Amino acid sequence: MITNKDAEEFEKMIDKIKPMSTDITMPRGPNDLEEVISVLETRNKYLHKHVEKLTEEVQVLREDNVKLAKQIDDKVRKMREVGAI
């Protein structure tokens, strides 16, 4: 799950990237491409880190899902043995 802290970090990252949008013009100069590259590299690093967190979370949820499915199967089997179902 995404925590409030993660959401706030993501919002800060988006705020940093907003000047890159087409409706806001950045000042042009000899270092404008270096600035764009720097912003994109920062964004790329953050997004890779975020994807890793989400991948780990998905893995944990899948493991939990398997455990819960097994628990349900066990409970249903026990209820059938008793004759409740």
C-alpha cells in the first residue's frame, strides 16, 4: 500500500516536474538541456524506486492471497466433514 509519506513524496516529485510541462516555458540558455536531463534522471530514479516498492507490495499481497485461499479451503473442508455444509 502507498503510505501518506509515499504520496507526499510523489506529490513533491510531481511539483518539481511541473515546470517541464509544455504550458510552462523554461528559460532557454546554454544549460537548458543539462537541466532537462537532470530533471529526467531524477524523475527516472524516483519512478524506478517507486516501481520496486509496488512490485514488493504485489508480491506480498500474492503470498497473502495464497495463504488466505488455503485457510478458506481448510475451513470449508472442516465444515463439510462436520456436516455443516
